[in-house]
Amino acid sequence: MNSTRSQNPFLLVLLVVGLLGLLSLLKPGMTVGGVELRPVRLLADVLRKDPTALARLAAPPPNAPPTVAPADTVAAATADTEPADTVATPGTTQPRQSGVPNLGGLDSFLAALRQTKADGSPVRIAYFGDSMIEGDLITGDLRNSLQTEFGGAGVGYVPINSITADFRSTIRQTFSSDWYEYNLVSAKLPSKCPLGISGHAFLPRQVANRDSTGIVADTSWVQYQAGPGRATTRRFAEARLFYGPGSGRDQVLVTTDRHRVPHTLPGRAAVNELLLKPGVPARTMRFAFAAHGPRPVYGVSFESPQGVVLDNFSFRGNSGLGLTKIPFNQLAAFGNLLDYRLIIIHYGVNVASASYKSYNWYERGMTRVVDRMQRAFPNASILIVGMSDKSSRIDGEFVTDPSVPRLLAAQRRLAERNHAAFWNLYEAMGGENSMVKWVEESPALANKDYTHVNPRGAHKIAGLLFDYLMREYAHPTPAGGARPASRPDSTSRPVRDSAAATR
């Protein structure tokens, strides 16, 4: 009887195994016709992992050529004379330490928290980051925990418009389409419209009508609605509008749930503020601007006069180095008004790359950033949040990217050399290959890009960071750790128009 079946199944199996064996020899990243081939790991499930594999991948090969820094680097392109990055060896039995106590960096903030606990005096935090905190991820939960523990209300600073407006849940935001925006990635920045503290500046459309009360429909506007859910963000008790210099005829019409009140925009300082108190806390506030010339407008802060205020300054794709595009006098002007007690700097996912064998260039560039923050906000502690885990596909499976320990070493040195605090998010997440575990959790804590956490993961990170800060808060106040005196008023201090409050 004729049969189409193979008479030699053993030979067929041997042929398939041999073909897979050849495919397993392919190098990662090999392409054919522009298509990257995925290597095959024939015995991946039975071979023991070498515990030093990640360290070897992280270490640069002998005589490796220098790596070129990315295009947004502001560090000088000088020869690398720093010692080689220290690479943490995975698989060791040393206990993990997710935070280095203070490094001299948290004293001012901790003293301010103790003062807040005693008398309700305000303490303000700025959290700078990339897409990891976009849409108030991490910061929203951290703010809620701090306000629950120490008092305070409101979401803090919100720019005039934002790419996160459609999905941020802690505040709802809509705006007209006629704003002109400059930001950290703008090719050309006009001198008359310097960037604000969020890395943005907005110009409203100019109008000819002198009376803002009659031109609500044809002016540039922005509307904020309090987010649902959390008691600390359901109403606007107090708002502060931040803007730059402009025509003395400029006005803003502020509309709340109950009132519509026009205000002039006084002050010709680099940054001015208009303090607004609705009387009865409002759920909605709308700002319509009648500008008769170029007038930079920066954002609105929703807050309370007591307790904790935490500002989210996220900027998608930023490595942190771009913050040097904000003029120092602008940072200092905002610092004069906002008096931060803690600056959190959280970057890394846009920097980490297996192609970089050293991050000394990044450490030098971020040293400039930290130095500017320390000078602009002299009463603030600085906290560097170390890189989270990030996975790359190596030999066909997702593992911790070999660049992560190198970048973490640079960030830790950055903190130590600048007397800042350091919190190791990578270790707090669980260390090596923790991102894979977070992706595979049920329900998942991270997205399948193996880089970004989802809201559940952000909530967990916020809890870990809050626990770290509270452990530091529980330590006794060091000698001489009393809250520093506020900076004396400057002759050029921007106008604070408390009298022109919305009634």
C-alpha cells in the first residue's frame, strides 16, 4: 500500500533539531532585508542561568570605542576622564537597600514636614520626571498619601494645556485651540516668552476689545474641573495663576460655579501671580484671557494654604538634561513664589540603552541640572530617584537591560557628589528581572513594552516611595536641622494680588 507519510521520522526530527540548532547561533540584533531575526534558545528552559551573565553584559568589552551621547545631551563633548562606572553584580547575597539615608539631602524637607505636623504650615514638593509620571501617575498617589498624613488639598501646578488632559484623572482640563505653545523641544525660543517651571510657555491670542467681560467666546481660554474620587481634590479652595509681563490693559475673566469676575493682570516681573479664593470651594474654574500684546501664561496651581502641595512636572521623552533650557532667572522667580522644600528628580527610561557603555556624560550633564535646582530653590532638599527596571530581549527572552546597573551607578554618584538623597527604585521593585515579573503579574503592574508601569504599578511605586520618606521622617531631627528661614523679599518680587479674589 502506498503511503505519503515519511518512512524515516527519526531523520525528520533530526533535521528539525539541526535547523533549530543553527538558528540558535544567530547573534541578537541580526537582520535580513531590514527585518530583525529573533534568536532561538533551544535549551533555554533546561540550561541554568549564569548568575554573572548580566554583569558581563553590562561591562564594556576590552578596547570598546567610546559611545556617543544622545542628541538632547547638554553635557560638553569632552574626553571621558571619570573612573569607569561601578556595575552591581546580580545574584549576590548582599541585602538590598532601596534608600540611602539622607546623604545630607533630606534634612530641610524632613524639618518642614515636622513643622507642618505641628502647626499646619505649608510644605511644597516639585516632582520632575518623564512619561513615568505622566497623567499624575505615581505623583497622584504619593500626593494623596502625604496630604492624608500631613494635611493639604489640591493637585498643585497644572500647565495651561497638556497632552495628558484626556487621561489625567486627578483633574479634568479643556482649552481653546488658539494658544501658541513653546516647550523644551521647541526649535526656537523667543526671548519675550521664556519657558516656565514646567518646561512650557503659552501665548494667548491677542484681541482688540478692551473689555474682557464681553468677549468670553472669542478669547483664548482654559477650564479646569476638579477630579472625582479623592476628598483632597474634589474642590478648588484656592488657585494661583502664574503669568509673565505684558500690556497693562490685559485682563482675565475668571468663571467659577457661582461667579464671573474680571481681573487685571498687574506686574511686569519675570513671573507674576494672581491669587484667587472662590469663597465657597468650586468644582470648576475657567480662565478667559484678553491679551493686547504678547503675554506668556504658564499655569494654575490648585492648593490649600496649609499642609502638603505636590506639583507634577512631567515631560514625555525627556532625559532630564533638557531642564537646562528653562532660563535660570525663571526658575529662581518661581522658587521665590513657590518656596519648595523637596525637589524630586526622576528620569532614566529615555536614557538607558544597551549601546551606552558609560554614563559619565549623563552624570556630568545632570550635575548641571542639580546645581541649578539647588541655587534656584535654596530651601529645598534634592531626591534623585534611581532608574526603574527595564527589560530588553536578549537571546529570545526579556531580561533586565544591561545598561540599567550602569545608569544606576551614575545616578547614585550624582546624588552622593551633590549632597542629595538617593532612592533606588530598581531595587525597590525587586531588582533583576523585576519588570518581567511586574508585566506577568495578575493583574499586571506594567505594560508589555517592559518599560512603563500601568496605574496599578504606579500606585505600588508611590506606596514604596511614601514608605521610604516616612522611614526617614521617623528618624530624630539631626543637630541644626531646624527649618531654614525663608528667603528675604526681593525688590523685584512678583505681584501677589490677594485683594483681587473671586467672590
